[in-house]
Amino acid sequence: MSDEEADPELFALLRQSLAIGLNAASDTVETRVLEGAEHVYNNSIDVALDSQGTKAAAQIIRTLMEQKEYSTKTWSAHELHPKDKDENTVNFIFTMDLLNFSFWSEKESEERFAVEYRSQKWTGYWSLVAALQRALEEEIPMTSSDFWQNEDKCTEGVLRRVFRSATNEEIPLFEERMACLREAGLILYEKYDCNFLNCIKEANGSAAALVNLLADNFPCFRDEMKFEGKRVRFLKRAQILVADLWACFEGENYGEFHDIDKITMFAGNIISPWSEQDLYSSMLDYRVPQMLHGLGCLMYSPPLEHHIRQSKPMNYGHPWEIQLRAYGVWNSSEGRFYDIIPQQK
């Protein structure tokens, strides 16, 4: 075997760690996320793969995979994630991932939006989880779609209390988050009898089907853009939601999916060799290219490199953003990143 070919033993190790391919699935449902990423890869002019850097990164991951273990139990082990395996936890996950976007701040770390809960200040993704847990303890039914629709009870003032900050910075995009709750509550009422479990049942055990259902029926989960004449789907939060269900319920009950390997960004998260904070952050596709670039896997065009080093904002839907996100998916996915892992000699 040449050093350009995949290592079958490592490939099997990775698949076993991810619980991929243990049950043959006849379902042909696809999210088309990889299809879009490949289209961007084939037409990109500002981002490129560095094959030698990717091989070196793959070797690092191989070594760490042999040294460390990661399983679905890790999800529930965090003190903020729900511990019960019931319908209430399903509703918590749906709410959490519905609102899991944009925690970016230009302020210094100690000045950024933070939630004080259990004698600790939580930032980023964890600030959202902490806010939801705190609200439930304060008897605010934040994970109920019935509550979201009731504008007499779920007022702007109540929601601002739920997301109150321990700093002077409020949660980013508060109005957009409030709109997502209202919209999702109405859709659940009109199509799913006010119960997200009916969405899971309709997917019939398919992770890809549930991702598509979320994208097709809930605009907040419809994460797609156009690049060089073709629609490119990322569906980041829809995939995260399915991945969270699978991890929380350890592949059983509400988290049983026969095609969990079709969740693209999730695969990159499971084998991440970084800290626990980055394990969850790498679910965010803007972190994946950052990590891959740091490992020498990606190369940028001079204009893009300069823009990033100047810490300038990048407009939503800009070709640079699409290329960065797509390369994160394409390079990290099981179908691309693993197949260039070198043979151990």
C-alpha cells in the first residue's frame, strides 16, 4: 500500500469509535451537504487543500485516537447538559439548537455576554445552555412550544430575563432568537401537533431525513446559500440537533438513527483532538476551517489571508465565507479527510 492510500485499520478504528456502519441501512435519503461542499471544492479560487499538511494532521489525529477514548457518554457528562433520557430532554435539545447561533463578540473576554449559573459564569454555547437550565429552575417553561406562542406569557420582558447577562453585553441577536422561537412554535402547532417528537417519528430512524425535515419545514434551520450557480446546503444546526439527540440518548430511543454517519460536521467533532470546549465549538463550522488552517490543512489566497489577519468582518453569504465553510465540511467529513490518512509504517 502506498502512502497515498487509506489505512484500512485506522478507517475501521474511526468508524467503530463513531458507531458508523454497524447497521446496514437501505435508506437512500441524503442531506446533499457533501454534494454542495464538493461543488465548492471544485470551483474554489480562494481556499485550497494542502495535501502534506492534511496528511500530517491526519497522523496527529491517528495518534490521539489511539491514546484517547470518546463516546456518546461524553455528552451527558457535562454538568450543564440534561441527564434524564425522556421527552423533556428532547424538548430541551430542540430549544437549545434552535437558538444555538452567533455568540461572537468583539469585546474582551471578561466583558462578553455571560450567564451566571451555579456560581459560575458561562460564555459562548454554554451561556445558552446555562440560561435555559436557569430558566427552568425559575419555573419559566422555556422548552415548551406552547409557551413560545403565548405572547401574553412569553413576553419580550420574560425572554430578556431568561437571557439576562452577568456583564453589560446582552445576548447577541436577541430579537432574531425571539423570532425563531415564535416561528418554530407556530410550525410545531400547525404541522406537528405542538410536539417535536412527531418530527422525530416522521423521520423514521433516519438522521438524514430528520435533517431534511428540519430544513424544509423550519426556516431557522434552512442553512443554504448559492455558489457558482448551485445551491449549497450546510444545515449546520439541523445536523447538530440530530447529533445531540444521538449523543444524549446514546444511539437509542429518541436518538436511534441507522444512518448517523451522514451527519457531516458531527464526524469532525467526534475525533477533534482539542479541549472539551473546542469539542463543542468545532460543531460550529466557522471553527473547523480555523482549526484546519492552524494544522496546515488549508491554504488561503492572499486577499482572503489578509482579510482574516486584519480581523475584518465577513458578510453573510460572501464567496469567501461559503468556501471556508465548504472546505471545513469537505476536509473533515468521513468521505474526504479519512481517505488520505497515511499508512502507519
